[in-house]
Amino acid sequence: MRLRRFIPIAAGIACLLALAGCSGHSLPTEPLPGAGTSGKDAHDGPVLVGDFLVTYAGRTYDGQTTTFRWNVSGADLEPGLGWFLVELPACAPEPVAWEPAEHAIFVTVPEHDVYGAKWLLGADPQDGVGRPYALTFAGEVAEGQVRTVLRSVDGTTLGEIPGPCAGTQVPRFALAGTVFTDADFDGLQGPQEGGIPDVDLEIATAAGLVETVRTDHQGRWSASLAAGEYTVRIGPGTDGAFNASLAELFNPTTPLEVPVILGPDTTGIDFGFTPNAEQIIADLEEGVILADGENLDWWRRQAYAAWRISGGEDGKPRSQLEGYYTPERMLGFIAAIEAFYLPDPYTFTPGNELQDAYHKLRAYPLNPAQKLYRELLVSEFNHVSGRGLAGVDPALQGVLIAWGETLLVQADADKANTDLLGAVRIFRGINTGGGGSIDE
């Protein structure tokens, strides 16, 4: 499920209602002469949703805009209201104004999979007068049935009330792309260049609304929107997003903002980034980024001990080998490493994995690619054993490891512009604590 969130980004957005002769966010409270109206509340009455009464106050069409109104009042039951949401179904356009004008966001409630206008306003359960809410749309929008969600300290409650639906489906088009690590700096996502997860992108509409979408575990993002002009950009990010680390520790290889005319479908809106090696290394050396990874020698001894134990050549009971992983545990680490990101660069001979691991860690590197091969393998052992970077975005280490594997595959294909030595320094800093080891 895709999380959607809209926020107003311009104080003058309600000027879209200028074609109706209004200004600001004010909404008509009475229909104009000859305007269509319906008063469904006259015969349906209020709906009890959780501990609150939601009353539909009717639909007004003034010839140019359509407004729907509701009132939420307390039912004299504790606890109080936390927020109120009205669904915006796919058959309805995005609203051009709303009341209250402040404290409103447009978001999906994941537990009920309902997307709509959400007012972050509390209300007292003894409030018998209630609080009015309204949504205004350009053009004529027919009345339908929509869902509503109310939140109290006891949780959320789902209900159904009259609300907006255009009667005919508004065509929707796909808008999609990827945020990826651009290891070769060419601005295009190659077959080995992995995506960056948990990045928030903002899709700004011509009406001044912003939809936020987040990349999945493969760095892909998508939205389904009405035809129109949009601007897609990397935003500041919401809670849990990778955006802060992306801004601080990566350099873009593509524009950070892309204009789009949607309709038909538009895909391939991609954003490339490459790690800022100098910044990451400096942060590791200065202790801005802390690390508790074990170094090459430590993991080489672990692989050797597990290999000898598995062959019965150590001459000691396993209980006497304190500080060493069992062969079974090391084999588990190796299996996890083989499953990382790309089929290459790390493969191990079935039945001989421990010996392979030891020899990979023991081999003397003759060039930067071989140095990276060995140091990255150490980082991957740290990663699967719960070590490495600490006190920073937990996704950072995985993104860096995926980038490192891409560098190795591209180096094997003789691709240029790969910063192998910079990558070696990054992973060595992770494996030795840089200058800011946690142990210090």
C-alpha cells in the first residue's frame, strides 16, 4: 500500500477559487440563486462514529465550485477527539479549498486504507455544538457515500457518511520512477545499480498541493494521479525517511526536481545519487559517525577457526573455543552474504564455504578492486552479525554495501569512474571504527 500525504505549500492556494469570486480559504455558506443543493442530513440525521456524532450539513454547487460540509460534535462520552478524516475517493478530484484552513493534511490512514482530508484538531466529548468542516472542489461534484475515520486515545473508528463523488470516474495515470545509487555517475540506472529505500519524494500539483510518496525496498516509487502538470522532487522527508542521510552524505548525479506533464502514464522519473566518500570518511574519523565493526584480522581468524572446527582438526571441544563463532553460525552469516543485493561478487563453493571465506579474507590484494573485494566482505560480515555503523540512519550501511557491490561488478566489467579507493576507505572505517570507534 502506498502512503499518500498532501500538505498546503502556498498560503494563497485558495485563490484558485477566484473563478468563483472568492478570496482566501473562505467557503460559501449559502447557495447562490439557482445553485443546486442537497440536504441529506435532513432525512439521514447524524451518524455515531466511535464516541462522536458526524452530521452531514449538505452539498452546495454555485455553478463553479462544489462544497460539502459536515459537523462533528461530542456524544458526551470520554475520551475526546484526536482528529477527523473524510475520504477522498478516486472518483473525486483533489479539493481546491478546505475549512478549517489550518491543521489539515491529505493522507492515507494505513490501518483502514482510507485516503482523505485529515484535520489534526481535537474536540471535547462534552462539546454539543461541534466543529464544522468543509471541502470545496472545482466544478460540479455529485454526492456519494464516503468513509470517515475518527481518532481518540482508544484508537481509530471507521464509519460511512455522505460526501464527494463525481459520479463518473476521473481518469488516473501512473507516475513512477526510482531513486538509485549511481556508481558510474552517468545519471542512468544500470542493471547492477540498486535502488535506495525509504526516500520521500514530493509531487507538487499546479494547484499548490504536495503529495509525498516513499520508495520501496528496491528504491521504486509510484503514484496514480489525474492528468495535469506536476513537479517531482526529492523532499526533506518525513519520519523514518532516508532523506536526511541522502542530503548529508550523498551527491546527486541527476537533477533534484523534474517537471512532468502527466497523461498518458509517465515512468522513468529517476533520481541518482552517489556516496560523498570524503564526507563519510571525515565523519567516521571525527566521530560524527560511530562504528563498532570488527576488522579484517578478526574475521579472518573467525573463518579459520570455524573451518578447522568443522573438519575436526582443532583438537579441542567447541566449548573451549571462547570468542569464536560456531561453524553453523558462520555458515549462516555466509548464506546471508550470498543473498545480498547482487548475485556477484560473493559466491562460495557449496560444502566448502568456510574454507572459501577464509581464503577470500586471506588473499593479498594486488589492485584497488581486490582491496575493495576484501574490505567489503569484512563489512558484510559485520553487517550480518549486527555490527558496523551505529547512531546513524540504520539504512545507511545497507545502502553503502549495495553500492560497494555495484562498484565491484562494474570494475570487473572495466567500467570507468568508479571510486574504488574511496570505497575502500569507507568500509575500512566501518570495520575499524574510523577515528570514532564506539569503544573509544
